[in-house]
Amino acid sequence: MSEMMVAEQPRSVSLSQSAARRIATLMQQEQNGPEMMLRVSVSGGGCSGFQYGFSFDDAKGDDDRVFERDGIRVVIDDTSLDLLAGAEIDFVEDLVGASFQIRNPNAKTSCGCGNSFSV
């Protein structure tokens, strides 16, 4: 009797070319070394229940996953990845201003500023 193995869908996050370019610029301005990564996290709070956090980090924890585009690395902890799976991190410039935006398919609603969401 053979066992049937079911392949799990990999949890991933993508980074747009615009976001990768902007992160590279910020890292250069901060004079960060090549080991530096952008850490994206989700925590409780914000006007919709959860909020996104962005910071630079040079350490990878045991429960972190790293995603890369054009040599730019983004690190996300396992708990945050549960809420970000399938999301795209983008950098958008328009008449109102410039900001990182996360297109998160898991968010049922989000606030007007786009920094918090609910599931």
C-alpha cells in the first residue's frame, strides 16, 4: 500500500521591482552592508486590528523566511507570514506621496491609509 503525499502550497511573498529599487536606495542612504535585509512584520494594533511594520535587520531568526528580488532580501517571521502569504510588497509614488504598499489577499478590510487591516 503506497502513501499518497499531498504537496503543500508554499507560503510566499513577492517584491515588486519598484519596491526592490526603493529598498536598495534606502539601504545605500543608510550605508547598510550587504547582510542587511528589510524586515516586514505584522502586529496587533492599528485602526483595523493588525498593522504592518518595516525595519532593517541584519539577523535571521530560526522562524524567519527570506524572499529575494534583484539582490534585495526581505525577511518575514513565520507568524507574520501566516497573515502575509500571497501578498505583494510594492512601492508607489503618486500625487499624494510615496509609500510602501502591501497588496494582501488575506486582508478582508483595510484602513484608509493602508497601514492596517483585518482578516
